[in-house]
Amino acid sequence: MKMTVPLLDLQAQFTPMREEVLHEVTRVIDSQRFILGPDVEALEKDIAPYCGAKYAIGCANGTDALFLALLAHGIGHGDPVITTPYTFFATAGAISRIGARPVFVDIDPKTFNLDANQLEIVLRANPEAKAILPVHLYGGAADMDPICKLATERGIPVIEDAAQAIGSEYKGRRVGSIGSIGCFSFFPSKNLGGFGDGGLLTTNDKALADKLMALRVHGTTGVYMHEWVGINSRLDALQAAVLRIKLRHLDAWSEGRRRNAELYRELLEDAPVQTPVPVGYQTRHIYNQFIIRVENRDNLKSYLGEQGIGTAVYYPLPLHLQNCFSYLGYRAGDFPESEKASKETLALPIFAELTREQIEYVSQAIRTFYQ
């Protein structure tokens, strides 16, 4: 029997907490305090220890979090910043927007994250690099020890793009607490998603925390006093109130995603599909996305759509081949693993509220396609 399995069902998540959320939203509306304020401060206090960090600073979105992190480190015009070409656009977009120059390192095909084994080669070719910006893609940690070691040897910061990885762990440590600054997104599709845009920065450095708090409000350090030129990137109180409620459920949702991933692996074990398996240092994977590798990806996606199954391609064209980055001089073939992943990967539904019946239906449809 044909059924509908969406890629993501936010209604299924929202319905059980609807009354609690509406109560908190009404409270904020009645308070008429909408920008920063006590609700944002309370969220920051709650979420810093969850991320294993001493300080958390709310901002308007995950893209701004990356931009603010770069700004706080004084990175600017022409500065090389090392990152991955296989990620959401904002990673390299923030580097470019601040005037710096993205320098790419190919991915490890097992994790889809920056390949630490290739990083040293790229750093030697770019001795003026001012930062390394690894991404914890799809909810799995990048290999942080060698990345941080190489950064420390050169006296440059590591800024973690943890937009898809809140609660993920590297050797038992929460991502966002390992580098100098962690950057998170509360886009609605994230494991911890708001009712609109929102972002967060984490750090264990008080001086950096104070600077980030100023930079998000135009560099303000006192009433109409500006130590730096910052930006307007403030988290709304309404979003903070919603996120505080959802934070209490986050571990259960992430555990549900992990269980669903295990079931997919079991049901697809002997199918011509490569399913994601966390590597040893990824001691907690949160499965913001469940990414399979397949042959004939685009036809499979079309077939699953015909069966009522939602899927997505993250990402169909690596950043080094995007037209807007043509000025960097990269060519097809420069990063073969990223280019291969862009042609083979497909995201399946993984949200916590999926039923076993739905996962069995998706898995059987995949098996039928390859018969």
C-alpha cells in the first residue's frame, strides 16, 4: 500500500508541545520585550553547558554566527581561511562576505567532513592562513585533534561550523567546545529548530564572549558607545522562549534519529546502498541528515518521489564549482571526493517521529528500485 513519508514532519514534533509553546509565546507577547532580554539570557545560560562551553551568545542566524566568529578574530580582506567545499553555502559565504578568501580541502569520504590528512598539505601551500573552519556535517563530528594540532602549531584559531551538529560529540566532547568558537543554527529543520531564523555562538574564552556580545549589537560596549564596528544580529525573545522548551526534548529527538538510523542500516544491509556509519571518534552522531550513497542517484530520487517519499540532495554542486567562487581558480577534478559525493548522496527521512512502518516502506522502495 502506498503511503506518504515526508522528508521532515515538523507538525509531528510540534503537536505534543503545542499548548506549552503557545503559553510561552503569549507570555513574551504580553511582556512586549522582543529583542534579546531575559528570555535570550535564559536560553544562553541553559544551552552553554549543553554544548560543553562556558559561554553562549545568541544571534540572528547561523550564517551570522560564522561571520561574527570571523569578525571577532580580526579576519578580513584577503585573509586565507581553510574550509571544506562540501557544505552548505554559508560556510564559505561568510568567509567571502567578510572579505577573506576561502581555501578548500577535500573531504574524507567516510564522514563527508574536511579530511585532516590533507589539511597539512594545504596549510603548507597557504602559510598566510588566518583560521581553519571545519564543518561537522550532517550531525557527525570532524576529526578535531589533528585539525587543532595543526592550528596551534601555526597560532591560528579553529572556528567550528556546528550548524548541523548540536549535541554531537568528538571523543566524548561536545562539538562547539573544542575550537575557539562554535557556530550553531536554529533553522527550523535542525535537530533544535526555532519558529524562524536563529543562531548561537559558543566559546570558553571570556574575552571572546564579551567581544561577540558586543559585535552582535553594532560593537556596542555601553550606551551608544562602540568599541568595534559590529553588525545587527540579535536573537528574538520569541525564538529564545520556543527554543528553551524544545531544548528539553532535544536528547530524546536525537536518540530517536539514532534509532531510526540503526533501523535503516539493518533493513538496507544487503541492498546496493552505502549507509552512514559513524567512525571511531564520532562518539555521538545526531543525524541531522541520514545520507546514503547510491548509483543512479537522480533516478532513485525521482522513483522515491513517485512512491510518496520525500528526499533531498545535499549538496548537488560543491562550492569550488559554484559560479560565484570561480574567481578562486578551482576546476573540476580538484576535489574528487567532494565532487563524487555531490553525485551519489541522497538524504532520507530521519526525523524522530518516523514509525517503523514508514522506515520499512522507504527501505523496501529502495530495494525494489535496484531489483
